Amino acid sequence: MKEFTLLTGATGLLGQYLLRDLLARGLRVAVVARPSKTLDARSRVDAIMSRWDRIEGRYLSRPVVLTGDLSSPGLGISREERIWLEKNCRAVVHNAASLSFTTGGPRTEEPWLGNVGGTTNLTSLARELDIPRFHHVSTAYTCGLRTGTVYETEGNRGQKFGNDYEESKLEAENIVRDAGFPESPTFFRPAIIVGDSRTSYTSTYHGFYTPLRVMASFMPMMQGMPPIPESMWMMALGLQGNESKNLVPVDWVSKVIAHIVSKDYWHGRTYHLTPANRVLVQEIAAVTKQAIIAQYAKEKRIRKTQPQSSQVLESLANEFRQQMETYSAYWRDDPDFDASNTLEAASELLCPNVDTAMLRRLCEFALRENFGWPRPIMQAPEFDVATKFAPADAALKVSGWTEQKDECCIDFEVSGPGGGNWSVWAEGREPRIGFPQPGKGPHVRTSSQALMQISRGRLTAKKAFQTGQLIVSKGEGDPYEAVQVIHKMFFQQEIVS
């Protein structure tokens, strides 16, 4: 039976929250991710999950990590990963997207490459592997420059677009609709996603944060000048200030998506993830100014220089206008988004009110974190389970797993930093590992911390089993035999009671 849901875009802001919320709802998740310049794909995802461990105060389950790239045909995944997906994946949550707002560029570049090319590659693979369910994260702004009320049932109505991002996302929706999935796809159309409603956390500083970031870079040059007028960036973008925007916190968007994905009844619809209240552009501008002045005054980062002339302010305004030109259409007055489907499916998950206090916290977080720069150094887990497999070069090696006998398979799930999902075959003298095969045998759950204590002789596997730190469920036979296999897999010896 297929059990896994494949998530794309897991390392982006919304993807990080979807990882947590999908796993929290008991779904078994696989992700496809690219390596970075310094970390492989599994380490990138593990760093995200380790952060959730710290915040939640508990060890969360780990997803299966596949190394790939949506811009490559077949996602560039290996033959073994492809076979595993075909056997075990039942649904896709397509969250990966290019957020480039450029307009008029060739379709071989972003946002077309990611939003259209990536969606084409992913839907083609999903159809080839007979994955029946497809959930697509789009945007409310596929409506383009339309005014009035935009309904969830509407798509292409001949609208004009403010930028290539909007048009590419509508084209991606059409690709999913035309792919011929046996079950009707589900579409999520969030408005402008901002940071966490409670913690203000964000890892992405575009869109709402762009004026704040650009204006903050000007502050050290403005000692002795009048306070920055709120009208500076509104005038630069040709705005009046009474335009209204739909801002939605990332934690709410993720919870609604995870809720609907986990409930089969609500599949096959389109959902506008939009707030009950809209925020005026002049309110955003005022909060932006106040946050910048307060932060820089607190940190005393403004240099003591001679007062500047009004020509300097005009020069800065011109520079600001140039840097914000790409986003001019982004700040236009929003239409009214009908959200009837969302209100029906997730009536208990009300969108937090995005008020002045929340806007101020969002700005303060971005300034305090210096817009995510320099990037934090990822710490390696204290105990990386994959590197403890024997032989040393067998970590995540799956050669020959398709020929293994199902009855010899143990489904092994390790939560916590350095954890993951594997299968262990007890055939022969030495156990072998591979991708997880749920339903093929006993399911063993433990944490990387428990395994670390066992490896250091501070805990026996028998004690871990008796105290609930190592849990065996499903399957037939003696649960302790599965524990014995896992112990030998890591430590090349029988369990010492």
C-alpha cells in the first residue's frame, strides 16, 4: 500500500512549515531537495527538522530525502529513487516555486524555468509513476490585474498580468489540470505570505520585506536629515496609500494546507488562502519607517555626519524607485478574493488578524536578523544515524534492494537530529539497508538520542525497548528479534542485556 506524500520546496519558508505540519498529522513524507554549496540534500533537510525539534521541545519524525532538481527531466533522481516512489508514493504536494518578479525575460530563465518547466517535469514523473493525487501550491495573484471579486472557481479569464511570476503560476496550474491525474488535483492559492504570526520567523525576505530591506540600507547615510516620510516609497511606486493588501502568516497557510491534504473529502477543489482583513499600504509604510528608525537608533548604527541636503534625499528616492521598479505591480490595490471553499473546509482554522502590532514584529524580526545575512552555519548532528550503518560506505546505499524478500524487511524510523527512514533486511549474516518499505514487516521507531546512548554503552537496547524509547509495532513474530537486528546493524554485535 502506498503511504508516502512527496513534498517539493521543503527548504523554502512555506515548505519548512509544511514539513512540520504534514508530519504532525501523521503523514509519512518524502522530499526532493537539491544540495547546497556546503551541504548535501539530507543535511539541509535535517537542519530544518532539528530547528523544529528545538522549537517543539520534542523529536519529530524525519522525512525520506531524495536528491534531485525540478529543473531536470525526471527531477534528476536516481533509478532506485524512482522505483521507490512508484512503489510507495500516493500523493504530491508541489510547493516549489520561483519567486522572481522579472517581466519580459526569456522562458529559459526564471520564473518560467521553475514554475512552468519544474511543474511540467514533476507532473510528467507523477503520471509515469501512477501517483494519483496532486496538490499544487499556486498564488491568489493568478488573477493578474483583475478587479472586483475573484472566485476560487475561476482561472484564465483573459486577464492581464502585473509580472511574469503571476502569469507563470497560472500556466503551471493549467499544466496540472491537463496532466490527466485519475483524481482531480487540489489547488491552494495563498495571498502574500509573511512570517510566523507568533514568532515572526521568516527565512525569505522578498515581497512584503523588500521596501524595508531597501530603505534600511539607506539609513546609515541619512544622519541629520528629516525622518523618512512614509510617502517616499509610495510615491516611488505611484501609490496613493489607500491601496489594500492581503497578508497571510506562513504558519496559518501551512496549517490549512496540511489540514486539507490530510482529509480526502476536501481534495479536488481550489482554495483561496486569504485573510478576513486587508492592510492599507500607508499602514505598511508607516510601520516600516518606525521600525527602521527604532532599530537603528537602538543599535546606534547611524554615523555622525554633517546634515545632508535635500538633494541627497531625492537621490535616495530615485535609487529606491529603481530598485523597487520590478515590484511596482506587486503593491497595487488587491481585488476581493472569495474564500468560500477555504471557510467550509477549514472553518476552525481562522487566519490571525494582521494588525499594526504584528506588522511591527515582522519588521523588527527582519531588521534584527539583518535579513538573513550572514547565513547561519549549519551544525552537524551529534549522532548521524546514516554514518553508523555498517559497512561505512553503505549509508543510504540501495543497490539490490528490489530483490529483497518482503518478509525479511524491517521498517526503521528514527526521529531527532541525524535521523531518517530506512528499511533493514535481516537476510544472511549481515543486515542490509535501503529505502523504507512500509507494511512489509515490523515497524521500529526510536530516536537518534536513544541510539547514541546505546552506542556509548549508557543504555541497552533491551532497556530502551522496555522503557518505550524503542517501539516495535505492526508485523508478526517476536518484536525483540527486530530490536536485535537493529542493534546489530549499528554496532556489529548482539544485544548485551
